[in-house]
Amino acid sequence: MPLVTETFNYKALMRIAIVMAFIQFTNALEYMALTPVFTFMAAEFSVPVSFSGYVSGMYTLGAVLSGIVAFYMIDRFNKKQFLVNNMVLLAVLTFFSTLTTHFDTLLALRFFAGLIGGTTMGVGTSILINYAPANLRGKMLATVIASFSMVSIVGMPAILFLCIHYGWHTALWLISSLCLLSLPLIVFIIPKDTVPSSVRRNLSIDTQTLLFASCTAIVQFSPMLIIPILTPLMMHSMGAQQDLLPLLFLSGGVAGYLSTKITGVLTSRLSALMLATISTLFFLASLLIPAMGYHNAVLFITLFLGASYSRLVSASSVAVHYPEDEQRAGFSSLQTAIMSLITTLAFFLSSLLLPDQGITTQNLNRLLVVSALAASGFPVMVIILQKKLAKRTTQPDHLIID
């Protein structure tokens, strides 16, 4: 009998994890898809394609605000009901985006979508982790995190296929439908969160905490400058055919997934500085492809996304050593808020560097140079962070400041 009970509990837990992975897949797809989809939307909104950065930036701006508020207030709400409300609102906001051709209205809708989407991942993951036994939490998290790779491998190619053959409205209707599809899964499979609301984990924020918490965000700043123009960059600057866009994003997603796995294995075999240096060199090599005028979109997106994911894993492997276990939740919330803030700045800067006349060779090269310069500082940042970690180890009382 104990074996039967244990098997049933594990299967129930896996169902919860799979539902959470689906919710995260939908949430991430709703956020990520608007960047390439805007290539097809821009003409109807009477704005240049380069304004994609403003659309993405409004979402991340909303995510910053909601992430900070949720850090202090989320314990006051029923998390399961909160998750249901989030997915309903996200479905409605995505659907409304297909009913307007006013750019200002679209920006407002994306801001409110960011307010919703910025809290969904944290709420959903907290339910799963609170339900899972300690020895299975790592496996459950891995199941949810895998949804990010599936967005690039399955979600983005599907969205682009719909845009090319059936129009961008159809692509957004699909995302809205996926949000609604998650509702019965949440109601019937996700358990209530039973953690007492009195449990609070305060994080002392000082300069050093902000430095470590912003590490991954700073690393992502460089690729986020390019992400808003990724589709027009490959089409207009590297001669990629529109029909091949789903295949290009598929190859980039696979490269990112493999790069993440390989870098994760290498973190125990190579130093963080070595990984940071190698991944940064690959990233710079990817930027050289459009800068030199080479028409090889497959090589570009493979190197670009592969190196970007590798740099992110390298940065995380350093930052993870900073917080104590009891501070990790607060530290992760702070990381998420800073990531959204830096991403917002990158998206807006991308559009500012590509003004109304669109993507010209001069403007593109200027953007590539800014991205390359920002990326080049990563190895130096790793050295600084590792020195601070070593100093804290030799002076354990250094950070105990009330």
C-alpha cells in the first residue's frame, strides 16, 4: 500500500508540474512572440518595424512594476485564484490587441499585459514548490524551466507560420486560446497553496546585493538590444526568406537549448571566467556576421542565441553563490525585477538607435557596436564578483549589517 500511495503522489505532482510548464510556456510565448509578430503588424499601425522595441519595452515596464509590488503583497492573495485571474486577463488583453490599429492603444495593452505576465511565473512556481517534497523540487523546477526552450523550438516557429500563411491576427488568437485552455487545468489539477501567509522572507538590499542581483540582467542587456529587430535583421540585412523564418527560429531555439545544457555541465569543469570569455567571444562573432554583410542567417541565429544562453548560464553560476538559502526567494524576486527593468531599457534604446527612417546600414552598425561594447565587459564583471565572493568568505561578518 505505501508503494501505491507514493506512486500516486508522484504522478499527481508531475501533472501539476506539466500544467505549470504549459502555463509558463503560454506566458513566455505571449511575451516573446510580439517581437517577431510586430514585423507583420507594423504596417497596419502605420509605424516603422523598429518601433518593436517600444512594444516590448512597455510589457517589461509593466512587469517591473508588478514584480516589485508582488514581492511585498503576493502573500495576501489566494495564489490559485490569482493564477486563474491572470490567465483570463492575459487572454483578454491579447485578443484586444487584434481589435485595434492605434499604436498608443497597443502600447497600453502591452503595458497591462506586462503587469499580468510579470507575476504569473512567480505565483505558479511557488504553488508547485510548496506542494513538492524537498527531494523533488529540483526536478519539478527543471520541468517548468524547459518550457522556455519549447517556446523557441515549437512556439515561435508555429507563430511565424501562422503570421506568414494566415495573418498575424490568427497568431494572437492562438495565444489567447492557449491562455483560456489553461483555465480548466488550473481549476482541476492545481492544488491550493497552503503556506501560511505569515511566512515572510526579508531581503536586505544594499549596493553589493544589487550588484549580484543585476548580474544576469546586465549580461542580457546586449542580446536584448538586438532581439526587437531580430526578424527584420535576418530578412533585410541577411537575405533570409520569409518562409524560412520558422526554421531559423527553430534552429536558434535548438542551439540555445543545447548551449544551456552544455554550459551547465561545463560549470563544474571550467572556471566561470573561462566560460564567460568563451561565450562572449562567440557572441561577438555572431554580431560580426551582419556587421560584415554576410548573408548567413542560420549561422547568425545559431551563434547569437547559443552564446546568449551560455552567457546567461555563466552569469547565473556566479550570482547563485551570493544569497543565503533563507534569502534566495527574495533575491530571485529582485533578480526578476531588475531583469525586466534592464530589458525595458534595452528595448527602448534599440528603438532610439533605429529612428523613424528604419534599419539603415549606418543605424544597424551603430546598434551592433553598442551591443558588442556592452557584451565585452562580462568577463571583467565575473572577476569583480568572484573577488567579492572570496572577500566575503574570508570576512563572514562583513555583510551582517542591520
